[in-house]
Amino acid sequence: MWLVAVSASVLACGGRATPTGVPPAVPLPHALLLTCLRRSGPADYVFRMEDEWQGAHRDRGVSAPAVDFSRSMVAAHFDRASESAGCASFSVAAATLRGDVVVIEITRHGSRLPCFIGNTPYYPQILVELPSRAEAVRFEISDPLDFVFTKPACS
């Protein structure tokens, strides 16, 4: 009987109960950042401070897009550099808070066409600006193998 009362009070307050008792994912506002950082190996990284953001761009010799790190952070997913593999680009399906983890669902779009300009490798990546949070960030990648040609974002 008390379970019914607790469930009714949660629902009455606008919350949603799930069968496992875990709260549903909370959507987070997000925006793509158009920049190019060269990382030769696959990695995920979260920029939470201005100096590390500026340093990553300084290493590349380019200006960093403006980000207010008092309010925002930047989550980055880097695929491996590619000289002969197919091109890849990414889109964001959703950014949510799931319990104690920020989850960014991305889709990899690709092409079977080689992706290089001269001898310059291509660095597939996506950088997402989100509200600052202390939680860990995880990328979930779906790869539909749609093989749609997409213009490289970074070479």
C-alpha cells in the first residue's frame, strides 16, 4: 500500500516513475563547435577550463572558438586519423544526464570514398558545448553504416 502512495505522490509532483526506480534521462542543451583539433588516436576528452582549451588550439596554431567556461564545458570525441579509410562525420542525436553521467549520443556517418587531401590525413571528430557539470561524460556511438558522403570537417 505504501508503494502505491509513494508512486502516486511522485506522479502528482510531476515526476515519472520507471519500473527500475531510475529517473529518466534529463535532456541537456548542447551546441556543436566548429573547430579542428588533431588527435591521431581515438579518444574522448572534456575541456572544463579555458587554459586547456586555448592550449589545445595553440598546439595546432589556430584560434579557439569562444567558450564561457564559467557556464559551459566542451566534450570532444576523436576517431583515429585516417589517410586512406573512408571519410566520417558525426551528428548528435541527444545529450542527457542519466543519473551521475552525462551521455552524448552521436551517430557516425561515413563514406567508402577515400578521405585525404594530398598527404594530409583527415581527423574525424565532434566537439559539443554543454552546460558545466561535474559528472563524468560518456559518448555512445551508433554507426548505421549509411555510407552517405559527408564533407570532412577537418583536414
